Amino acid sequence: MTRTAIVTGGTRGIGAAIVHALKDKGCKVAATYAGNDEAAARFKEETGVDVYKWDVGDYDACKAGVAEIEAAQGPTDILVNNAGITRDGFFHKMAPAQWTEVIRADLDSVFNMTHQVFPGMRERGFGRIVNISSINGQKGQFGQTNYSAAKAGMIGFTRALAQEGARKGVTVNAVAPGYIGTDMVAKLDEKVLDGIVAQIPVGRLGEPEEIGACVAFLADDQAGFITGAVLTANGGQYIAA
């Protein structure tokens, strides 16, 4: 049986690697994005994956967008909530907009998207929801109270919803990546990047494909006994109990 999947923020970086991993498993995948039309068009041309543009922080946009995707590829079996932004700053200088924009894009989006597909998954007796959290949602990070709060909230959401979906064949898990070698990380100052790598016991950044493999594992049909879990992928930088 071909499984259908939606990956938010799926045209670049970690999201693109997740799409590739699911596609390699034989899934029919749709990717959403927010703003970079050029990158999305290039991704579609290179992969053949359908791309859809909307703001995942907008509930009504998610409702309409998911309906459009499902009309094209069928009911959703796998949802990967990957989309997110950062608006870093010291808390005492943080503007309300810096807080609300991150909570809206990183956490509200998880509700907005999951709310569209969870009832159907329950009815069909199968579903895989994977939320992409962060090492900084586990340990916190200086200058990222907004981002850390949103990513920690995703973990709480994961553990609670897992209990609601368990008897209906719907698993809900999270992946908490550490520092991954995306274009965004590659643009950091060399000294800053060297300092980050020095804190990682394995001595390197992670690869987007390694996060894609984590998601593909949790999304597999045979992963039905794993739910409410947080899979850390951070090279030993933070070891959660």
C-alpha cells in the first residue's frame, strides 16, 4: 500500500531531506512552503514532488491547503510538522512580535495542521504524526526563549496526543535535532560554528539526511509500538533522560 504524506516546510533543508526519505520509501509526498517561490519551484522540478504555498500559522489556510492536497493524493497517512522560524533576541529586549511570530509559526502550526488530519487517521485506524522539535526545546538556549518555548511545547503536544491516538493506530512522535548542516547553519560566522562543533561529542554537525532517516523510521508501518517518544539526534550534545 502506498502511504501518503505531507511535510510542512518541505522544500529546503531538513524538510527537503525528510521528503526525500519518505519518497524513497515509496510514499506519495506533498511539501508545503511559506515564501521562497524560487527554491520551491526548483525543488519540484528536481524531485517531481508537488509543492503548496500557504501560511501554516493560519488555521483556515491549513484547512483549505490540506483539503487541496488530499483531493490530489488521497487521505493523509503521515504528517510531518517541520515548518518553523526563528526570531532570536535577549528576552528583556524581545518585542511582542518576536514572541508571537515564532509561537504562531512553530507551535500553533502543529495544532493547525494536525487538527486537519487526526480525525481521519483515527477513523481509518492508521496514522503517523512526526513533530520536528529541537535540542533547544529540551535544554533551552540563551537568546531563544520564544523558539525554546515553542519547541518544548511541541514535545508536550506530542506526548499528550500520543495517548489519544494510541488505541486508534495513530502514533505521535517527535524528533529533536541538534545542530544540522543546513544552508542556514553554514552561513554562521566561522568562529561561532567552530564553537558549536566543539560542544558536539561526535565532532561534527549532523546531516539533514540523518534527520530524514529518523522520520522515515518513525513513519514506517512497523513503528506502531513507538508513540509519545522524543528521538534525539544531536551527536551527544544533550542527552535527555
